[in-house]
Amino acid sequence: MSEPLLEVRNLRVSFRTRTGTVTAVDGISFTVDPGEVVGLVGESGSGKSVSMLTVLRLIDNPNCVIEGEVLFKGNDLLTMSDADLRSIRGREIAMIFQDPMTALTPVYTAGWHISEQIRAHEKVSKKAANDRAIQLLTSVGIPNAESRVNSYPHEFSGGMRQRVVIAMALSCNPSLLIADEPTTALDVTIQAQILELLRDLQSEFGASIVLITHDMGVVSQMANRVMVMYGGRLVEAGSRLDVMREPAHPYTWGLMGSIPPTDGTRAVRLAAIPGAPISPSDSDRDRCLFAPRCTFATDSCRPQPGLIEHRPGHSDACIIPFSERAQRRTEALAPMRART
Amino acid sequence: MWRFAGRRALAAVLVLFAISVMVFLIFFATPGADPAARIAGRNASQETLAQVRASFGFDKPMYMQYGLMMRHLFIDRDLTSFVNRGSQVIPQITQAIPVTLSLVIGAAVIWMVLGIIMGVAATAGRGTAVDPIIMVFGVIGVSLPVYWLGEVVNLITQSRLHDSWFAWVPPLGYAPLSDGVGTWALHLVLPWMTLAVLYAGIYARVLRSEMVGAMNEDYVRMARAKGIGEGRVLIRHALRTSLIVIVSLFGLDFGALIGGAALLTEVVFGLQGVGKLTYDSLQNFDLPVILGCVLYAAFFVVVANFIVDLAYAWLDPRVRHV
């Protein structure tokens, strides 16, 4: 097996606030291999965006405390100098943000944005950068790229803007692309187009992608590997097939149960996970954070269960013996089926 | 962009025409008042009144009166004051305008440069002592009344320290550009700074709050994620978008100052500008001068706004199609 492209070790991100320390990311470790698409799934506030923003040190809140290591091609991004980090940002690791409406500076053209990124990393003339911008816009499926390169962000639709952002992200051939809910702000048909575009570009450019999303459907279309986050911790990680077909953690069961079934009769009501997501300011962290909402919780959910690999490439953080999982999973998903 | 400029220019001309009609109606068509008596001034003789009536055509229909008035103002330029018997109005105004323009344009350059530098420095120094120190200077600038600051400056430079440090300061008053740029600037440098202090403080504070907001925008985070240096992020992204607000503010302030709001500075520094001229004519109830001042001031306010509109469109592509 080759060396991982990105290796996050025991990353912990907390914010000092007036009411005490808030832990957004609570000791997560994972790797991303070259050419791989990793889906990072979790509900709002689970720490998925914060953890990936931390990778590029994009959180400039002075009250933010970051611990752990983020190794990119063997170098720790968290301790490297600002100048070194800048040469990695945008060239080696590119990012796509959730809302294409606000990700582009409103007073500059699409071409300007792309050229700025190219010229930040390579010594090329304005003309050459502009030509590359046109090529990139064409490759992300923007018609009439020669004239659209001079259009301002407000002259594009939401989907087209996200394409511009993707073109910008790809402009320096990054080896890792972090997509933070790239389709959340778009409507469903555009969402499908953008995902297809990302998939095509991934096979064409060969970059690894970390796809942050709260949408299991998006993950099932895109990812090779899935990581599920809850309360700032990884609760399950494994290949897409393993996690989608045989989810191991009760939280993942809850997520899967909330997807409307496409076969059989139509569900009257979709199952929901009872309770509310754990607050990052909850100080009682020496336990399974999902326990308060879990139907299978027992006293042994304390102390915090670690992420254990039950079979090659598929690990989860739950104390239920792996041999009983299949049956419990059926129980967990049964109520929904029963109501159909 | 050119079409935008053309449309704006046309709009400016229409606004000027509308202003002239409004001003005319206010002065000459207010019901229940005899404009001739007001133009002739207090205690005017019957002969003067008759002279005024003939000169302004008060026996003719309204549109003729308007035309005659505009002719006096802009074509023959022979509008005469009846209060200060025989003094021509237009030369007074054309003498006052360069004074006010020199004062306000110079001050505007200083306050824009100062305000932008202070605002950017404060934004860059967020979280350090730099930011609050600059902002306190801004508040001090805003809080100093121009007439007080001006008098203090005069006291120091014209009297107390005039024989030592400030020997280079010329006596109060205006020196036209024809006397040489150096002399002109030397006479104006203290008025410029006095007027600029107030506005630099306001602009620095507004710009800082705009820029701090912009620094939290997604596009700034995106720019950082692209590998852009912090300086470029600050100037090309945050400042560039925040300038739009500053320019709108500038249009309002600049127009008002040209139109006479620089009165206090003009009085303190003995500059015979438009503000001072208007103030004096109001004191004497010198109607033709007031009329001329209002129209000339309106002209410069509209021109200033036209220029600001162009700058605005250049800065913000979103307004070009409006």
C-alpha cells in the first residue's frame, strides 16, 4: 500500500468561549490515499467542516485551539510556516465551499478569479493565465467560455458559479480537493450535474477528494470510502459498500433509516433519530456521545469506546459485540419498515 | 460602461434643469409675496422697484420670467445685487468657487488617503493594540469641532509659535493658483488638514467596520484557500469590496461641502468661498446672490455626484446595468 496523501492524527479543535471550552473536533484520525474519494458524513455541528478547515488552517478565530498533526505528503501542515502553507493552499490542496453565491469576490470576473489563483502559484503571463482560465471553464462545462471568462459572479446562475469555483479549484492540478458540501446550496437537478462533473473531473485529473456532506445519497454516488462523524468524533469508517450495506454503528443506522426507501410500499413516516444532536459545549465527553439518543445504550457506553476495526477496512466505535450487530441493525431499521 | 456614463450625464443635465426650475419657483412664484420687493431689498425706493420689475420681466408670463432669469445668470451674466447697489453677482460667485473647490478637493484627497490607510491598518491590526489606538484617534478626529480646531490651529500657527516653528505659515486668506502652486498650497495646507481630520476619522471607522465584515465573508476564506497572501487578501479582496461603501459616502460629503457646508472652515481661515458668500448674502437678504449661489452650488453637487456615480460603477460591476 502506498503512503497516504493526507494523514490526520488525533486532531482536536476547541474554541475558548465565555461559558467554557467548546470542543468541535474531538481527536479524530484518518488517512486519505492518492486518487481516493472519501465521504465525510455527519449532521450539522458534528465537526466535519471544522476538521477540514483546520487541515488548511483556515480558521482565524484567535480563540481556537488546535492540537494533533495533519501530515500532507509527510509534512505537518499545522506547524509549517505561513509561506510554505500558502504554496500548498490552492496548488496542492484546493477547496470548494458550500455556497457558490458568496465564494467569489463580487467585483471581479470569473477569469480574474482563476488567473489570480494560477498566478499566485506559477510564473505565467496574464494572457497565458487567461487562456488557461478559458480552457478550465470549458472543461467544467461552461458554454461560450471565451466570453463568459469576462462575466462577473452576479451574471452566473448558482450552478454555473459552482462550476467556476470548481474550475478555480482545479486550476493548479491539486492532488487533494476538499469539497465542503458543494451541492447543498443548489437545487436537486443542478446538484446531480455538479456531482457528475466532480466524478468526471476526478477520473480525469486523478485528484483525491474529501467530500463533506450530510447527504447519504451524495456519498453513495461519489465516495470510495465513508467516514461518519458525530459530536466531533468518528463513529464509523469503512468502504462505501460496507458502510452502506452493513452499517455497524447505531448512529449510522439512524442516518440510513432516515432515507426514504425506494423499494416496497411508500413509508408513511420517515424514521428520525430521537433527541437532539449533542452540543459541542457538553462537557461530559468521557462516554459514547451518541448514547443519550441510542436505543441500545447501556452502562457500558462509558467510558468512550474507541474506533475498533471489526473487519479489514471497516471500523466503528460501539460496544455492541460485532456478532450481534446484524440482528440489532434489523431491529433498528425494523420499526420504519413495519410502518410501511 | 460608456452607455452607463452617457445615461448618467443625461440624468445629471435633467437634474440641473429641474433644480433651476424649482429654485426659480421658490424665489419667484411663492404665493402672496412680491419678488420684486424682495430682490430690491429692505426699504427700497419706488424707482428701484420699478427697475427690478422691468429687469426681471415681472409683468410677463412665468416661463418668460424663468428664461430672463437664466439669461441674466448664464448668458449676459449681468445679474446685479440691489442690496449692495450695483455689485455684480456672477463675478462674486466665480471668485468664490475656486476657493471652495481648492479647499474641499485638497481636504478630500487628504481625508481619503488618511481614512483608507487608517481603516486598512486597523483591520490588519485586529486583535492587537494597533486597532483600538487607531480607532481612538478616529473618534478624537470626529469629536473635534472644526471651528474650535481651526481657531486653535490659528492661535498656535499665527500667534503663539508663529515666530519659531510656524514662521512658514502665511497670513490667513486665499492665494489663487495663478500665484504659483506652492503659494496656493501653503495658504491652504492648514485649512485642508483641519477639515480633513473630521472626515478622516469618520471614514476610517466606517471602512474598518466594512472591512472587518468583509474579512469574515466566504470570498475572503476562499481567497486564503487559494493560497493568496494575507496582504493581497486584505487589499484586493476586502478593501476593494469595502471601497464601494466609502465612495457612496464620499459622494454625499463631497457634494455637501462644495455646496457650502465648508462654511465653518472658510470663516475660521478667512477664505471667501461659496459658503461664506452664501452666509453673507443671507445676512443681507441679497436675493440675486442667494439665487446664484444655490444654482452654482447645485451645479457642482450634481457634477460631483456624476463623478462619484462613475467611480461607483467602475468599482462595482453590479450597478453598471442599472
